[in-house]
Amino acid sequence: MSKRCILTGKGPRSGNNVSHAKNRNKRWFKPNLQKKKVMINGKLQRVWISTRALRTLDKQQG
């Protein structure tokens, strides 16, 4: 199972490192995922969640 944010669906993306000489090497862009306990349907569950989604939850819940 790949790590994905439960709210935003963010996951790893592939791309290239590009040097000054325009040489390209494959690489992965990984999102900043944290394993946190979040209240879902009245229950605390441990989920992988992106830091952006955490900030949004904090803002909405006060």
C-alpha cells in the first residue's frame, strides 16, 4: 500500500533532476506526510495526512 493523504489524495510523483548541463535523472517528489490521530466519524483513527491538510483541519476546527 502506497502512502497517500487521506484527505487530499497527495502521493509520490515522479520527475527529473535537471543539471546545469541539462542532464536528466529520474527522481521522486514525496509529499510531507505525517501519521496523526484524527477524529473521523466520532472515532480517533491513525491516518497518513499531509501537513497542508493538517493546517486546514486546524483552521476549520478552531
